Amino acid sequence: MKEEDISLLNQMIKTLKEAELKLEEFYNKKDYENFRRSKELILQIHEKISEVLK
């Protein structure tokens, strides 16, 4: 694996953790539109991580 792939993965993991915290926050506030957007972001990041790991 290239060093730039590792850096990209590290950034995506950091973003994933932040999105997870926001997801929980929006859920607790019953802000379902932002909850949905956060969930979509998390799924997109998962997909990109999978692509990099292939």
C-alpha cells in the first residue's frame, strides 16, 4: 500500500469518527434530515475506504 493511500485512509477514518458523533447528536436532537445526511456520508466514506483497500 502506498503512503498516500495510508494518509487518505487516516483522513477518511477521522472524518468517519466525526460523522459518527454528529449522527448521534442529530439523532438525540431528533433532527432527522441531518441524521439522514450524516448516515449517507458515513456510507459514502465506507464505500471509499473499501475502494482504497482493494
